[in-house]
Amino acid sequence: MTNTARYAKTAALSLAAAPVLSREAGESLVDQIVRSIQARIDDKLLRSGARMPSIRQFAETHRVSRFTVVEAYDRLVAQGFLESRRGSGFYVRERSPMMAAAGHAHAEEAPPQRIDVVWLVRNMFRQYPAHRTPGSGLLPNDWLDGELIANGLRAISRQNQSQLLQYGNPQGFLPLRQQLQLKLAELEIAATPDQIVTTSGITQALDIVARHFARPGDTIFVDDPAWFLMFGSFATLGANVIGIPRLPDGPDIAKLAELAALHKPKFYVINSVLHNPTSTSLSAAKAFQILKIAEQHDFTIVEDDIYCDLHPGSSVQPATRIASLDQLNRVIYLGGFSKTLAANLRVGFIATTEEMAKRLSDRKMLSTLTTSDIGERIVYKILSEGHYRKHVDRLRGKLDGVRDKMVKQLERVGLTIDISTPAGLFLWADTGRDTNVLTEKAMSEGILLAPGSLFSPSQLPSTRMRVNVASMGDMEVLRFLERELGRG
Amino acid sequence: MTNTARYAKTAALSLAAAPVLSREAGESLVDQIVRSIQARIDDKLLRSGARMPSIRQFAETHRVSRFTVVEAYDRLVAQGFLESRRGSGFYVRERSPMMAAAGHAHAEEAPPQRIDVVWLVRNMFRQYPAHRTPGSGLLPNDWLDGELIANGLRAISRQNQSQLLQYGNPQGFLPLRQQLQLKLAELEIAATPDQIVTTSGITQALDIVARHFARPGDTIFVDDPAWFLMFGSFATLGANVIGIPRLPDGPDIAKLAELAALHKPKFYVINSVLHNPTSTSLSAAKAFQILKIAEQHDFTIVEDDIYCDLHPGSSVQPATRIASLDQLNRVIYLGGFSKTLAANLRVGFIATTEEMAKRLSDRKMLSTLTTSDIGERIVYKILSEGHYRKHVDRLRGKLDGVRDKMVKQLERVGLTIDISTPAGLFLWADTGRDTNVLTEKAMSEGILLAPGSLFSPSQLPSTRMRVNVASMGDMEVLRFLERELGRG
């Protein structure tokens, strides 16, 4: 008996012993065949070099169609379990050393010497139990509407397919930009579709703007506290990042004027509405003063309005956008849908002058060519069919429904929370302790916190932490805080 | 009669005169209502401020369900045609001056003083008739498989929806990275999933690598000719971009050694296989020499293998990847699916050491947070189910089927083409004329060419142009070339 013949025999025998394929199981026949052959190879019941039964043979033995076998063998080839030798059939593939470690679980990342931004952000992408992430910046999955996204995917799959094969428009999907014009008009910001550039979330919008305006050594102003990821992003450009103290109605204006005169910043990134992490909004008077200072010292204002749709509207609660005053002359306005629809869609946008939009679009083209149409088409569908408005109304209602209870629970376990105008996703709570220490302890118990130090460009330790109103309420988290804060 | 009553009357009348809704039309009832009300508003038959019939009224008059009317009114509100006033009903919305120019067609962009990269790239995104784009870098839509993408979208829409709501893994969708490990092993490149980072196409991969390695004033080597977009991308970093002359079997090694000693580059970007624009591939001997020079002068090799799957394999035609020799120590390997599956998916990847993968993944996080899972999940499905292999086999067969005829047609109209080892998507044809002039003329006749000057970092005029084998064959294009090249 030759080697090949022996292997062939082995393969045929072990397959013959395979469990009968079930037509009732939830799994397709193809999936069942693939899984059962994989298991036999992994268990060494089928050894490398073994010849598989021919497609005809397999189909007859297992009473399935040849198409089913062809599909199963193809998948096994694609997944590296079988190889096809021209004119000779299918063989179990040699597992080369190159395949080592494929699919193995990852080792957990060791905690760093000190908590830093990149490490914490990496950490935020790890899988925590959903209800133990008061430090998260997103709404929990069960608050969002996966069906809206799934419907969008299905609708796109039915559209003219050729649209998905080529590059999209570098400035972004035009119908979405037309829809964004409507959205901006409601905020009293006039922008034609030519003034709008889509981006892969606010993150890319900030990156593109920063790369356009800042050279190494230039100064960029941010709020203090503010969203931490941009500190790292601006630092890679060699920029000098300076924080402007944030008060309940906007930045400390005297400080802003003083620092602007001193540093001549290229631009100032500000959350006018529902500032991250304090959830406070800008007063009309301060919006006007900021604009005057920017004109005097000739810097650009980058207004990051990512939390826009979680605000009940300026008729209900004060909030002024600088872009509504300035109409996109000195203000570059940023928005997006990662917080309200789905972070994974990666849809954000920039609104600015037509001339600047063209320049920023060119810069986007040089760094990512185009954004994918898919996310933009889904967002367009949700906006234009009127689902978005209802969805964000529901979100606001739900946030309002849990906020008070959350504040009371947190106060009971020892946190101090000061909100004059309650709205938005975050509470900026004072624990009276160094929250870096608290965060490390929490992490060891599988709880994700967002310590105050992260939100400051100076990254000095802080007693504050950011609490996600929607992700809080797990008894374990409250018990942890009570235990930790109750001590001493 | 009050104003409001009069408007209400107007609205009711003009709607009553609306064409009867059709249950047989291909268009849904909601779409028919939306379209007919939009048309009436655009034609001023419904004037701003007019009160719309109530949902009940409308449903009764038109014998449709109230749900249908609710959905139609919602869309009209979302699209800015109607507004909903609490407790009072729906009204035709005032068209504010902010809405000017929404949805208007764009003016064509004026040709620039001289042809430059950004202008040409912008131009490539314009709509040309598909068969008149010999300068395109992509396969035509009808060569690709839209159904594969549509199937992927449908499959994802059926998956656990929560996966799409949160951020993906910043390093990329793990099953795709596992599948890429298999793909790389076939090229004799060993890389675990931890060594792979997904990107928004090769463009983002190059941007991330360049930002990591290059500071203003640093030198980057590219082939001459080479893919033009990266010249612009590297220029924005303040890097000095130098071209290494490309010969049929790889770069001019003497020149590479000389320039490396002189400039001490940070890295060298090379298409080893099916080089863009010449479609030539690297010999084993040159691959080894490049690696030796890189070691001697301590620079990184960035191997851009985007055309990988259009090559018939090194058993059929010589082609060596430097990463197969070096195993990702000094080589950073880039790949992607924009050429073979769909540019719009924006899926590319970087393979490197585990340590460098982590650093580049952090950098990706700072500039775009994560890439969208959607494209990565679609590519994973197509690879793992074995469709990809068959698809690229078909593409290669089709390219081989048209190439000879194309070469003969082009030679007949006066171009000189030199291919020793025919493969790939491009011909690097010599017209004997300044192809900048030719390109401008072609453009005025609606034909997109890719002049040789674009592919050189020096951007000097050239008599060469890049011809897409798959996009050529239109008689108008051939007649244009014959007319232009026959003259003089």
C-alpha cells in the first residue's frame, strides 16, 4: 500500500464515521460539513497530506448535493485546512509553522507604569461587562437601535451595486451632505453641501483640521477638562496643547484672552453644547466674547458639536453655538453620529467655507482617499426617513429618566455632583480621592472608570471622574464606590 | 376667512387634486405620497405656512393606512418640506435662505494652470463614461462582483446587531486578521493576527507609516515612476521625496545604493509585484540586494503589494516579495482589496512586527479611532468562504484574455508598448508626445488619461502614459489616439 493510498483510506474511514448530517439543525449543511472536517483535522483524525474523498464520493456517501460539497471544500481551502491539487483532488493541508498562533486568544495587556491616554483608550475597546463601564463615552448597546442599522445595510444591499465598487466622492456622499444642510439650518448655521466634508468620525475631522492648521511648535487651545484623545493626536503633530479652564457657562474668558495674547494659538477646540466631560453648555454672552477674542488674535474656532442631539434645544435650556453667530467664517463646525447611532459606522463631518472644505477634502483624500459610502448611506437613510429625530427624542427622554436617580445613588455613596442644567450623557463627579488610584482598583475588579486626569492636557491627578449616566446603576459598581469612598 | 384657514383650504384642495395613489406601481405608497407632496411644494401649489390635512384626514381621503401617512409626513419633516407643530399638526415649512443651493448640481471644476496630482485625483472621482477611462486605476464595475458585496451586507445585517453599535477593535476585526495570516502564509510571509493592523485602504496604511517614520526634512524613497497620491501625502509631512529609477526587474540598484548613502532615507516604498504603472515585478536577486542596502543604511522597506492577487504566482512568472526574504523585520508589508473587490469598502492592512503593529495601531486610533467593521466583515466573509480565490482567478483570466488585443490596438494607433512578462492591470505605453498635452485634449472630449508626469516625483513632462488594460477598447478612445498621434 503506498503512502497516498493509505492516507486516502484514513480520510475515507474517518469521514465515514462522521455523524450523520442533520437537515433539522439550525446550521446549514455546508456549515455542518465544514465544522466536522475542521474538528477531525484539529483532532488529528485527518492527518496532513491525507487525500479527501472526491466531491462525487462525498456527496453520495452523505446524500448531499455536489454543490454543497463544493462549497464546503472551498471554504476549507480558504480557511487553510485543505488544499486543492490541480487534477488530483483535495488534500489535508500541511500546517506550516507560519500558521502558529492563528486564532489564539490574546494575552491581556499589562497595566502601564502610569495611566496614560493611549493605554486607557485601548482599554476602552476591551470587552468589559456592559453594565460595568461607567467610564465609557458611548451609550450602552441596549439604548441604541441596531435594527435601524440592520435595515440600512439591507437597503444598501438592494441598491445599484456598482455604487459600492468604485471610490465614493472624496467630499462625502452628496445626499447625506444635503441632509446635513437641513440639520445645520435648524441650528441656524447656513452651509451648502459644498461646504461639508464627511469624515471617519470626529476623530478624523480633528486630525484633518489639525494637520491643516498646525505645524510643530504651534499652539492649540482646548478646554480643560476636554476629550482626551485629541491631546495625543495633537501631540503627534508636535503641537503645544494648552487648556482653557471650563466654567459652568463656558471657558474662563479672562484666562482665554490672556493666554491668546501670550501664545497666539492656531485654533481653539471647544464643545459649546454638552461639553465632554461636564455636560455644560455655552452661554450666548460667552460665545460672543470668544468670537471677539478669536478675531482679535486671529485664530480659528473648531466647534466640536458631537453631543448636539442629546441637548433638548436652546428653547428648553440655554446653549449657543459659536457657528450660529459667526456663520462658518472663523468657525469650523464638526458633528457626527457615533454617539447617537453607532460608533462603528464612523460617520462624522466638517462644515466650513467652500474654499476650506475643498482644501480639507484634498487633505482627507491624501490620508484615506475617501470614506466608505456604506456608513454615510446608512446615516442618510435614517436621517431622511425621519427615524433619527424620533430616535434622539427617545434617547433624551431616557437620559432624563435615569439622571436624577443616578445622581442620588452616587451622592449616597459619597460623590459630589453639581449640575445646574441637567442634560446629556455625562456627570462630572467629585470623589474626594485621587481617581487614578480609584481607576486602577476598579479595573482589577472589571470596572471601567474614566479618571479626571485623563481629561486635562496637564494630566495631573484629579479627584474628579466622568460618569456615564446611561452605563451606571449596576449594584457592583455602586458597592465598589461605597466601599472605596467610605474608607478613610 | 383667517390666513391659516385659507392656507389649510389651499393645502386640502391641491392634495385632493393629487393623482390617485397606485398600488401597482413599483414605488411604495409612502414614496408616492412623499414625491407628490414634494412636487406640489416645489411647484408652489402648496405654499409655505400651509397646514397639511391631519393624518386621519389624509388617510381617509386617499384610502391608505394611517401608518403610511405618518411615515410619509415624517420623511417630509426630515427632508425639510414640512414642520410639525406640537398639538397643532403639520405645516409646509418656510424655505429659509439657509436652504439655498441645497441639492443643486455642482459646477464643473475649471482646469488648473498646470496638471497636478490633486487635481487629477479629484478628476478621477468625477463621473466619466465607464468605457472612456483608460487612465483609471480600478477595474471597471462590470468586471467586479457587486453581488459578493451585497451578500456580505445582507449577512452582516442578520448578525448580532450590537456588534455594529460600538467601536470595533482598533487593530481591526480579528477574524479578518486571522484570515490574512493564511493569505500571507501562502506568500511565505509569517505573520500572526497580532502583527496585522487593518487600515482604510493602502492610502491610510502609507499615511500611518509615513507619520510614524518621517519628520519634516526627512527623505523618503519611492520608485520612479510610482503611484502619485503618495507624493502629495508625503509632501504634506514636509518630507523630501526621491525617486529610484525602475527597471524591468526592479529598481536601479547602483542608483539606489548611491542615493541611500547620500540621503539616508527613512524608508523606501516599493511595489515588488506588478509595479504601478509598469506592471513589472521584482527579481529574487534584486530583492536580496535591496534588503542588503537597506540594512547597510538602516532604512525600512515599505512593500506595497496592492496588486498581489492579479499576479499569476511566482511558479508561473518570476516575482519575489522582499517580505518573504526578510520576514517582516525590516520590511513593513501593505495589502488591500480596493483593486480586486471594491474600492468603496476601504479595506487595507499593514503586516509588521508585533511591537510595531501596536504602535501603528495606536497611531491609527489617534487619527481615525477605528476603521469601520462593516467593510472588514464583508472582506472576511468573501475570503473565508472561498469566493475570493475564484474571483481573482477569473479576473486574471479576463485580463489575460484582453491584454494582447489591447496591445495590438494601441500599437496600431501609434503607441509603443514593451512587456516582457505580461500580467496585471496596466500597460506603460509610450506615445512619443507630451502626455500632459494629450491628457488635456482627451479631457475636453470626455476621456480620462493618466499622463506619465503624474507618476514621477519630479513631475516632469513625459511621453509615457498608464493604460488600464480593462478600461480600454472603446472605439472613441482609439479614434482619439489615432487622430492625435497620427498628426505631425
